[in-house]
Amino acid sequence: MRRLPRSLSGWTMAVFGLLAAALGVVGLVAPDALLTVMGFEPVPDGGRAEGDHTLVFLTASSMAALNMGVYYVLAALADWRAFFRWTVPFRLLTFAVFTLAVLTGRAPSGFLGVGLWEGLGALVTGAALWYERKRSAAHA
């Protein structure tokens, strides 16, 4: 495994992975800070209703984000292009689902940033892969 990504698409994966891992850590260490970033109003300690499992869900989501971030970084270091390609349609799907959650009132408007982040990441990764494929074909 290399120390740095060797392709533009690898760098897009590495940047996303590092940010996902960092946000995962924030969610584990300071869940209210992550809720605020996503546009949710945190509930003060002791203010949650019986049966409110927001923090449990946030812990699980944050751990998943941390793991996913590490997977992205490792894939970038291995220059695993198949993985990069797989992420594009699924990140576009995530963009669509998260955006619809905001548009239908299921999530606050601040959550739109999460959807936009996924959509932009998919487009940048797809563009990097397209550029690399065109460049490789031109050199062949």
C-alpha cells in the first residue's frame, strides 16, 4: 500500500474519507455539535423524552461514518478504482434521499448540506474517474 493516493480519483476518496472519519469522531465525542452542524436543535441534558433514542442513532451513525471514512482512505491508498466507481451512484442516491427528506419536511433545511455534500462528492469523483479514463485512452 502506498503512503499517498496516486490518482485524482484517489485523492477525492481520501479527502471524503478523512472528512467522514472526522465527523464520525465529532458525533461520538460531541453529539450535540454534530446535530447543530446538520441543522438539528440539540436537546439539553435531561430534556429528552422517555424512549427518545436520538443519541443511540447518532452514536451508530457516527460509528458508521468513522468506519466508512477509514474504508475510503484505505481504498484511496490502494488505488482501488472499482470501489471509487461504486461510490458514485450510491452517493447520488444518498443525495436524492437526503434532499427529499428536507423537501418533504422530514428533516430540517440544514440537513440539505449533507445531501449536497454527497451529491458534490459523487460528481467530483465521477469527473475525476472520467478525466483519468480519457487521459489513459489518449496515452494508449
